[in-house]
Amino acid sequence: VWRNRDQLFIGREAIQDFLTRKWERETNYRLVKNLWTWHDNRIAVRFTYEYQHAESGQWFRCHGNELWQFDAKGYMQHRDMSGNDIPIAESERLYRWETPSETKAKAAAEEAAKKAEEEAAKL
């Protein structure tokens, strides 16, 4: 069972569908989680993340808490998330590191530019 704000999801397929929709809507996602406490098969974390809404382009920062419980195989059997989204201006963003896909795209663009430069030099 997963609770995400005011929504409940039961079963892996429902959770995967939820995450797919979430990540289609919340782009340029940057997340910071901090372990708050743990005991046996339970963990509590505090988090902050920033994202840009895919349709409106508006930036948000979300602050919240998550409680996780794991079964004997290590699978998450319960997740309870509470968070508050705050609209922010792009200039107010705190988390600006490159994602792995951005780093890869940047490297590919640099390589293509280098090859184009080499080809132009041959002319």
C-alpha cells in the first residue's frame, strides 16, 4: 500500500502507473532525502524536491516526510508520504546539478561539434 498525499495505491502495477504519470508531469526533477530515523524494517525520511510542471512550465518545491516499511524480502510493503508543493520562480531554485541524461547529452553535443569542426577543417 502506498499513500501519496491524498491518493492510495495498492499493488505494484498501480504504483508503477502512478509513478509514470507523476514523472510525465513533474519534469527536471531534483531530489534531496535525509534519513530521519530507522528501526527494524521501518525508515523515516525528510525530503525536499524541485520540479517543473510539464504543461505550465511553473517550478515547484515540495517539502515533506515519508514513512517506509519493508517486508522480509526487502520489498517496500507500505509507503506513507505527506508533502506540500510551493510554487517558486526559476530564479529561486536551489537544486541545479546536471542529471546523468543531461551530462550524456552535453557530451554527445560536444563530440558532434568536434567532428563537425574537423570536417570543416578538411575543406
